[in-house]
Amino acid sequence: MLTRIRTLAPVILVAAVALTPGVAGSTVAAPDRPAAVLRPQELTATQPTRVLDTRTGLGAPTEMLSPGKVIRLAVPAAAAAGASSVVLNLTATGAGNGGWVKAWPCDEQVPATSVLNFARARTVANAVISKLGAGGVCLLTSTPVHLIADLTGWFVGGQDFNGSSPNRILDTRTSNTPLVAGQERRLTVAGKPGISAGARVVALNLTVDNPSAAGWLVAYPCGQPTNGSTVTFAAAEAVANLTLVELAGGDVCIKASVRTSLIVDTYGWSAGNGELDVQAPTRLLDTRILSQWPAGMAASGATLTLRVAGRSGVPNDADSAWVTVTAADPASEGFVTMWPCDKPFPTASTLNTWPNAMRSNLALVKLSQDAGTTCLRYTSTNGTRTNLVVDAVGWTTDGPERVGPNGIGSVTPAPTPAVPPPTPPAAPPATPPAALPASGEVLWSEGFSSASGLDRLVKVISFGDNINNGNQMQAFNGDHDHACGSPATTRAL
């Protein structure tokens, strides 16, 4: 259902993603709108831009962020535009233990709430909308971890959005009132700390903790149930997802597919004083349904061009869109990047994956000016494919008027690496060497093959470095074939 709220500036959204195959969104005409009025753009979506990477020293020292230390992240582009709040994609990676990250405006007190939860050795991302303090956005972690932040946009003024310090309004762990599978929980949000009593839209960070089984959770305007989801998770883990959702009578309704604890933190609100278009999540892409997307699963390195403007409720003059993107069947660690198709591929990520774990994340995406498209690329560590699901949940207008869409989109395969011509083998020596070669001289090499399809040269062995008490026994470290399930071992010749 489409909810129209008359306001003075562009949009915000409700975020969710369907877990079951649905019907592709139909082509729609742009809704009737009043004549355009020249005004500053309150919400600016940008090409994703990396502003922090502690692995490389971008925006902070080249080191893991340790507990007790605070990163003060400056966002010069947003500050120069007079931004009151920024939209970031925050990623944690390389942690030796599970933990959390807090984000807050630096000129305010450290909050009691976290915005991102991560597990040991997992790369985890979550969208963040943070009020931009005088000292930037501050970040704090509970355990050593590398942090990465990509800037995707910002808000100016308060017509569309009023950022606030994070405030916890629900924790079913302390109240001992976990969500029951399939049972709707109604939560009053308007008037709570950091949220105006007149709020119509709120930014909530929903954290699922210790669910009884794998499943999903969805937040939606009460009275408008949906088959989408806001958070997807595996059994017994902690997963956080940001969403913006319209309130119904000051309340939001939440439902989970399994029994789970839930934590809800607020990050800001809108009174609906601009032009706000909100709809139930509507499918833009589902690669699991071949009748709608004949190309099937997304190949690693391939670029999917997805038409957004003029589809699934998004008007043809949309400048940007709020979407939820889900990797449904990853078989590998990897990441998804979304960007406007008329811009170069950025050094940024939207969503991170690992094997057999469905993951979703909210994204603010700038649309290409002429075609109204967004591009997606999945990159896996082992070249495997995954299914991608994208739902439209909101948009900003003030984009160009476009010709209606002709189809959903297209796929550009990953480029094939150039293969150099084979080198003819060297002629064998006329006679074998009479003595052990000098140190560093190549004597021989060895390769392994297995049923797993792994054919690789293991190592070129250099002799003369480890003569064992003069008996000419040589040892080397080499890789076992992967199918052996063993680490590198030492073998004697």
C-alpha cells in the first residue's frame, strides 16, 4: 500500500525485504505532484565514497580500533554542505572475538546503545544514520576490530529528518518478554527519548539476539502487514539492521518468525513536513525467479543493471531510492556493491556475505540520471554465485523526467582475464647433474590434482638451504591438496 504524506522536501522510507518469492513490481506512472519549487535538496544521495578504513590508514591510524579508544570521523563533504545528519555504511572486519560498535555525534555523550554487532572472523555491515556533531561522528568498539565506513548521503535541515543521539526504547532481555513466533508486538515510539511526539517516521536500529532458530523479523506500520523482512538471522546469533518506518498512531508493529530477544534503539525522526512517499516493500529484483530474471544467480564479478525509476512504485523522476538488498544463497565470503550506473565502480561495499547465511542491509542509492538505474556487483572469494533480492521502500524526487522503463535490467558478465600465450617447455638437460645444486637453484617442482577440480602448482623447491648434517636430505614446506583437509605440511625428498 502506498502512503502519501504531504511535506516540503524529499523522501524517507520503510525498509524490509521479502523472504519468499513474490511478484515483480509493475510499471507505474509517476504520481501527481505539485509544481516543482526551487529549494535546497534536503536529502543528498552520493556515489558511495570510502571515508574510513583502519586497515589502510584512511581517516584513522593504520591499526585496529581498540576498546577505550575513539575514532573521530570527519565527513568534510557533508559538513561543507551544511549537513545535519549523515548516512554511512559501517563495516567491522578482522575481529578475534565477537563484539559491538557504537556511533554517535562527537559533541554528545557516549550512548548506551550499539549500532553494529559482529562475530569472530566475520565481516559484518550495517547502515547508520548519525547526527553530525561539531567534531564529526565518533566510533567506539568493545573488542579490537578494523572499521570501514562508506558515505552514501546526508540530510540538511530538519524538514525531512532530525537526527538524535541513540536511545534504547526496548530490550526484551531485561524485561524477560521475548518475541513469540508469529505474534505481533506493538511498540510506542512517538514521544520516547529522542523522538518527537509528533513524529511520523522514525529511524530504528533493530537487534535480534539469541534467536531459537534461523528466521526473520519485520517492522511495519501497524495495520499494514507485509511479507517483507527487516532483519534476517541464523540461530543463536546477534544481528542488527537499521530501518526507517512510518508510525501508526505513534506506534510501530514488529513480528518475528521464531522466538527471539529484541533490542530497539532510536536514531532520529521526521514529522512529515516535507514530501514523503512511503510504501510497503515492493520487489524490484529476485534472481531466484527465472521467469522474472532469466539470467539467474549473480555471478561473481558480473554487473547487474537494475531499472528502479518507474518500477515498483518508484516514480520516473526519482533522484535516489532507499532499498533493502539481500544476498539469499551465498556459498562464500564476499560483498555486494551498489552504485549509480553512470558512475565508475567505487571502492565501497553495501553488504557482506559468508557461506550459508542470508544477509540484508538498507542502502540509500543514487540513480543514474538518464536511465534511472542502479548497478549491483557481487564479488566472492572463490568465484561462486549468489541470489540477490532487492526491494524498493522509498525514494527522493527532483530527478529528471525519464522515458518509462523497458524491462527490468541487464547483466554484463565479469571480464575474462587475459591469458598469456603458453611458454614452450625448456629442453631437458643432456645429462643429469652430478652433484647437489648450489643454494637457490631450482631442481624440480611438483603439482597436485584432485577430484575437487583443484589443479595447482604447489611449489618450486630451492635446494641447498637446509642440508641435514651432510646427508643431503632436503625438506620443504608445501600445500596439501585442498581435498586432504590438512594445513601445509613438511615433506622430505
